[in-house]
Amino acid sequence: MKNWIAGALALCLAPTTWAQTVLREDSLQEVVVTGTGTQHLLKNAPVQTEVISGKMLRGYAGRSIEDILSGLTASFDFSEDDMGSHMQMNGLGNNYILILIDGKRIHGDVGGENDLSVIDPHNIEKIEIVKGAASALYGSDAIAGVVNIITRKHTQQGLLAENTTRGGSHGDLRQHNTLVLNHGRLSSTTNFQLQHSDGWQNTPVEHTLPTETPVIDSKNKTVNRHTNWQIAERLSYQLTPSTELYAEGSTYWKRIYRPQNGRYAHYDVYTYDLQYSNQSAAVGGKMQLGKQDYLSLDIDWNRHAYYYYFTSNTLVEDYEKSRGTIYYPYFPYLPDQTQLQSDQQRAMAHLKGVFTLPGENRLTAGAEYRYDHLNAPNRVADGTANDWTAALYVQDEFSLIPHLNITTGLRLNDNQQFGLRLTPKVSAMLRLGAAVRLRAAWSQGFKTPTPKELAYRYVRQMSGTYLYLGNTDLRPQTSNYFSLSGEYTWAGLSITLSGYYNKVNNMIALVTIPNYEAPAELIAQYDPVKTRQYQNIEDARTCGVDFSLRYARKDFSAGMSYSWLDTQANQYDTNHDRMHRVVIDGMAHHKGNVFATWSHAFSPDYRLTAGLYGRFSSKRYYQIDGDGRAYNLWRLTTSHDLGHAAHTAWRLEAGIDNIFNHVDRTPHGLHLGTKTAGRTIYASLTIRLNEGKKIKNNHKFNFNSNQSNEED
């Protein structure tokens, strides 16, 4: 019996022992910053951090950030539509997920429906994901977690030019261009991206009320034809060896083309397209005070505007032109004219310092001011709404005993409408030898209602008229997040198991209310089928378990991740004067991913990399309009590095997505499990021209602690 046990143990441990001798420890040496805002090796990060590395990104070849996150980690799901990307992370949606680009907040709809197509997937170096409340460090929106997208940096003197062109099924086109010039102390980086799709239709069937004639030849598409482009510029100047200044800006445009003709006007005829226009500008600087100590100042302004672009003569409501009249608010619009739906602007200033103190303490302190302005004549009660928040925060990282790291933080928020609020956090990491890490965390989240949630007023035509309303009686949302995780990493093997519990008080959600509770004049005007209003839900909570396993050798890697989730909220039932339990919209109990990749250099001029990826989700639950169906999707990718000339490199990528042709044909107007178009193919070609030499290490440093240099 002892011999059998010894043999079984040897068989189980052999792959690990062998991996220790042949695998590199690149993943263990990855530097991460998102969990604490300071640099740590991934294996020693005090806060559990999930990393999607550059190698994983290149192997997967995702067409969008939604594709990447849902395909490479089990914690995310998306329900994309014309208004943006409805992301969910461990049971909580857009409103509770903070998305950063190089440590700075992405700007979009203040209601949480961010348009993630502003993120160029070809310009991503890696992605860091921190789950759980992070309001003590990052402020509002960080109740479910933080996604930090770190862009590629080029550190060579001289000129670099890169072009990537990608095409695929359904007229999918992705264009990326980068031009970098580093000359002495001055650096310039220009990025351009263009994305286009002809869209697709998975079903011609519309969901209708039982009393209406079924629609079976709708022209509505599952995903509408759309085009967007963005150009961004960043200038930086090395004022001294320890001080760098920067200025950057971008402009973004998007058009969504909707069906213009059809048999049933109520469902599939639109007289306008949707158009978006974003602009941003920022200035700042960073002064290095030591190896890890620094002071930084960032000031930025962002604008996100949303319009109706009319394609035929149309009478529409326009409260701005009618000065608020609700009896005859209709005005004519001609083709090629636009009507503003919302103009959201945000200004922020952020001062931050990191200081090393005696006793191996690292202190982070900062001050932040944020001002939001919303101009939406037809979508908020008074046409405009404003909000500001000022904050001070401090964080200390220290070790009471060897191998035990403790991080504590506290943030003081002062909001225009809701006053002062303290938000604390505590996390600890215990190192057990070289391979085992145990982490525990408790943190509070705090989020004030957005101007949209407070003042919204909007009518939507679906299978009937839906009326959406804001609520000036909303209370701020708070949360308590608890997590415990264990991690084993050695050479190329990494195993992580974590459990979490997140309790959200006064959670804000759209709730269906009786029409008699809505303003009588709006009910008389629209006679809605359903009226939905933002309300606080009592005692919402999410809990779950995440498991991941990754294994790699020189030419081969494989892994899987699994997420089990359960959500619950207590909602007041006005019809029966009682509380009843509901799930949080979009929840799926089970989600998972698997992958296997293989890479081999057949010659100095040719390397082949192939990957097989799968992802699955169980049924997604919703309170109205049906549940989303379960699905599983499989993807095959290949990349071909075709050799390097003196200053030129080529890379060809090709693959098949949704190999087994899964299509969700749920009628329009109901929730889908996935919007995939079925089996699709893609191919892309990247050409890089590089004229220059590497910058000496003592001349340049990373401007943002979130950034990592790329060896070109």
C-alpha cells in the first residue's frame, strides 16, 4: 500500500517537478500596481491580482476588450447593445466596476454604460484585474472591482511605425496605426484606430404582447452596422533626469446605423441613427524622489456626447426647443440633422505621493477633485444636472513580522449632495515558503447616485412603451467586501482558489413600479406598458468562489478558470406591501474558460503559435424580459511570425471563432445568452518598422507606475 501511495504521489508531482527545471519564472516576476497603487511583483502583491499578460493577449487575438475579458477570465460577462457594453463582474454590473487606462478613469455614460470600443485592443500591453471594493484607493464606482488596462510603451530612441489591418466575417474591419518618435528628451506617440462591422441578424422574430400580431419578418438586427474611429496624441518631455511632463488628447467618433425600412413600423423602422462624439485632454507631471518614491499631478477633462442623427423627416420631442412644454413638444427634424440626447463632461485633478518611511513602511497619500456636468434636455427632468466630489486618501503598507504584509487605507469623501463619508480597507498577505501565499481582505465601498439616476426621464419603444424615471430620494450605496484566497505558484504552475462575499446596502437598480406611482402627467402622455424607476434595493449581496489553474513550459501552456456565483436582493413589492427576494439581473451561477496554446520556432525566420480556447456560461437570470440561455463557445487561433529584417517585422494572424456555430435565436426584445453571429473567421497582418536604438536605462523611467516598457 505504501508503494502504491508513493507511486501515485510521484506521478502527480512529476509534472510539477519537471516544470520547475524547464520553465521560466516570467509570470512570477510580473510587476503589478492596481491593488495598492504601488509596484509589487505579482507573487508578492498584497492584494489578489489577476493578470492577462501580453503573451496571452497576442495568443488570443481578441477583436475587442469585451471579447478579451469574457474569453480569458471567468469573472466577466457582457450584454452589448447600441448604448454600450453592459459588463458584469462577479455579479455586479457596470455601475460598480471601475475601468482604468494606465491608472486613469475611462469616461463614458455616467449611468455606467461605457462604450468600451474607445479601447484599442492592439494597443494593450497587459490587463490587471482586482476584485472587490477598492473605494478607499480609487473612490466611487469601485465596489465590484477594478480593471486596469495598461497600454504599450515604446522606449527606443528614433522612429517606430506600426500598422495592423484585420478583416473578418460580416464586414468586420479593424485598423490600428502607431507612430512613435523619441528624440532626446522629447517623445511623441500618435495612435489611430478604426473599427467597422456590417452587423448581423440572428432572428427575424420580434417578441410581442399576447394581444398583438406576431412579427416574424423584422428588419431589426442582433448587432447593428456601426463604424467608429479614434485618434490620440501624447507628448512627454524629460525636464530633468527625475522629472517628466506630459500633455495628451484624443477625439473619438461613432455611428450606429439602424434599419431604415420595414413592414412593421412599431418594431423595425427607425428614422434616425445613433452618433457619439468624445474628446479628452490632459496635462500632468511626475517627479521621482527615489527608487520608488514620487509625486505626480494629473489634470484631465473628458466629454462624451450622444446624438440622434436623422435619416428622414421626423417629428420628435424636444423639450429644449419647447422650453419644457409637455403638451406640444414635437418639432420637425430633416435628414442629416442631429438632436443632442446627452452631453456629459467631467473634469478631474489628482495629486498623489508615494513615500518610503522607516520600518519598511510605504505610505501613499493623495487628494482628488471631480466635477460632473450632464446636459440632457430630453432625458433629465430639468435639462441639466451637476455633481462634485472632493476626497483625501491615505494608505500604509507595512510588515509586523517577516513574511506578513499588511495594507491599510482610508478615504474621506465629500460629495455635493451627500456630504462626508469615510471608507476604510484592510488586507493581509502571508508567505508560506517560496510557493504558497495566503491573502485576506476586508474593504468598504461607497458610491453616490449619479446625476442620471437622480434625474432621469426617458421613453423607449420596445414591445410597447416603457417609461424610465430617476429618483431624487435615492440614498448612497455602501458595501462590505470580504475575501480569502490561497495561491500556489512554482515555476510554470499556478493554482488559485478564492472565496468572496460582497454585501451592498441601498443598491440602486431599475425596478418596475405601478403606473399610479409615476407622475400622472407622464402616464397620461405616454400610457406606458411598464414604468421602471431607479430605486434602492435592500440588502443585496453576492458571494462566490473563483478557481484558476495555469501551467506552462517552453512551447506549451494550458489552463482553466471557473467561477461559481450566487446573488440575492430584497426588493419591496408595492402591490403586496412586502419584501421579496430577487436575483441581480444578469447573474449566471456557473462560468468558465479553458485554453491550450503551443508555439514552436521552425527556423530563425518562422514561428508558429496555435491556440484553442473555450468558454461557457449557464443560464443568466433577469427580473423581466426572460432569461439568457446557456452557451459554450470554442475558438481556434494561429499566429505566424515571419522573420525580422534589419528594422522590419511581420506577423500574420488567422483563426476561427465559434467553431461549432452556436447561435442564440431568442426573439428581439428578450435577453440573450450571447449575441455571437455563429461561426466566423478572421485574419490580420501587422508590419512594424523600427529605426532607432534602445534608450539607456539611466535616462528614462516609467512615467506612470502602472506602465511597463516594451522591448521593441
